[in-house]
Amino acid sequence: MALLGLAFGSFAGAMVWRLRARQLVEDKRLGIKLTKHEKNELKQLIPLAKTTLQTDRSRCLHCGHILSWYDLLPLLSWISTGGRCRYCKKPIGWFELVIELGVAISFATLALVWGSNSILSGEMMLFVFWAIAIVLMAIVFAYDIKWLLIPSIVMYPLIVASMIIAAAKVLQAGGGFDSISAIFWSVVVFSGIYLALYLYSRWRFGYEGTWVGFGDVELGLALGLLLGNWQLSLLALFLANLLGILVIFPSLVTKKRSMKAHVPFGPLMIVGFAISLLWGESIIDWYLGLSSFIA
């Protein structure tokens, strides 16, 4: 599963650049004014936007050289070239490598948590949808970090995959009202709070002054469906904001970042979700026990 994760991590990294290329082309077509940096980025990425499914080939973003199969081996190709293009020798960077390793670790963790017996006992399809959700979250994670934006074209399939997983949970629980209610309130906590903040700030300050992006609302919907428990969603939400404070506070103190600066919140939501999914119940039990002890 880790090796498979490396391969799908490589795919996720490639998709991030293709989505960016198409977004810049669409922005230019709609008459949106591009910054100088975005214009340079579009010039560099335009070959990726002009390809079709049949002609799409991976290439170096610096020299444009079409990459051979041995240039595309996950992890191994990066190590063999020292993180540089084999042809123009310019640095590739750590971006793709981190995505590949992140998805590999996530796939391995999924297999360990799931267990081989469960996978082989007829739950393979549900396992596949979890793997799909991981790849899509990796794309969202990377895209939001680099460009402070969550593309809806990625969110739609992620929401669909999350709905299928949530529906499977309801069926496994017997389809009762309690299981449906748990998922509903999980979504209300994780997505509904952000939706309220988005709608109020947009009404109060306009589109450019919203406190959260609508992509965060969509991501909250998907993650809430996957958690299926309002307590776990509340914990994930708390952790995401706590991590945000820890990451941003030092730069605010040193005045390297202003209070109006945009923050990529999608990755923080995904990290909070992962912690809550894996250890949420233990954290909640510890907190409730601590509260009882203090009381």
C-alpha cells in the first residue's frame, strides 16, 4: 500500500500543476487581472493546459523537456537526480516528493487501521473509496498551500466519495435514525459553522472580505461526512484552529504577517481531521476524564 501510495502521490502532484494551469487560463479568459507572478506562472505552465488526454505528457516545468518513464519513478527518480531535472539541471524542489511520501504514509496507515482481513472480506470497494478520498485530499492540501485556493473541481468528487462512505456507515449500522442523525450533526458542526461565517462575512464585507473561503465550507462537508460524529468533528475543528494559531502567531508577533493576511486553512482542516479520525475517541475520553477529575 505504501508503494501504491507513492504512485498515486505522484499522480496527485501532477494533477496539482495541471489544475493550476487550467485555472490561470480560465482566469485570463474571464478577464481577471493576473499579477506579474501569475503571468510568469501561466507562461511556464501553458504547455500543460494545451494538452488533451491523449497527448498529455509530463514535462519539466523549467525547460519543457518531455520526461521519460525513468524520470517518473516515484521517489527513486527524485533521489537519482538529486532533486534536479535530468536535462536542464534546475532544482525540482521538494513539493512533489512531499506529496508522494504523504500519500504513501496515508495509504500505509489506511491499510494498517483497516486490516487485511476486513479488506478481503467484501469491504474492498469501501476501502477503494477511502483511498480515492485520500488522493483528492492530497491535491486539496497541496493546492491550498501553494495558491490559497481549494478548486471545486476536486471538491465535487471528494464530496461524492465521502457521501458513499457515509452511506456505507449508515447501512452497516442498520440504517437507523441514530446513524443518520450522527452524520447530519457531524456535517453541521464541521461545515455549517464555516457556512455561517462565510455567509455573514460576505453579506457584511463583500466577496473579497469573507472570513473563510467557500472551498473551506465544501471541504468541511466532505470531512464531516467522513467522520460521521459531531464530537469528532468538533475536535477536528478545534485542532485545525489551534494549529492555525500556533503556525500564524509567531509571524504576527514579528509583524511578518498582518491580521488581514490570507491563510491556507484547508491543510489545517485536513490535519485536524486526520488526528481526530485516528485518535479522536482517545483524546475525547482523556479530556472527559480530566474534566471529571478537576470537577
